[in-house]
Amino acid sequence: MNIYVGNLSYQLKEEELSAAFAAFGEVESARIITDRDTGRSKGFGFVEMPNRDEALAAIEGLNETELVDRQITVNEARPKAPRDGARRGGGGGGRGRY
């Protein structure tokens, strides 16, 4: 199960995130999302736990608890919305030309 973790401290390391969830069961991976230009944490991440029961216990046990002086938000990650043409940006669409 993929778990979203929000409001993370910018100093938190992936190993610390993984360790917090490991108290509830096996952790397959723990990723903190970073800005691609600066490498700085964006303050959220994802933890993958293969056992659904352990993942649900981690969500219940860690949501709204403190981790490195921040109250974290923990819930089941929603799948990424599929990219379609509906949100595609335009180049002005021929303004002023007929």
C-alpha cells in the first residue's frame, strides 16, 4: 500500500521516515519528495508497505503525531490523476489574428 505523509520537517531524512513506519511492519520504500532544481525537501513523501493491515495500522498510529517537531499527516495515497489534454496550456490561440 502506498502511503502519503505530509507536513514533514525539511531536516527529516528518508531513513528516519522509514524507521517511524517500520515500528508497524515491513517498509518496502520511503521517499521524501524534493525540488528538482534545489534538492530541498518539499515537505511531503511516500512510504510503501506491502502488507495492507500493517499499512493501515501505521496510518492510524502515526497520523497527527509529531515527527521531528512537526505534526504529520498520514493517509492512503491517492493515485496520480491521468494526464489528458484538458489541462494543456496554449500559446495564445491566435489572438488578434483573423
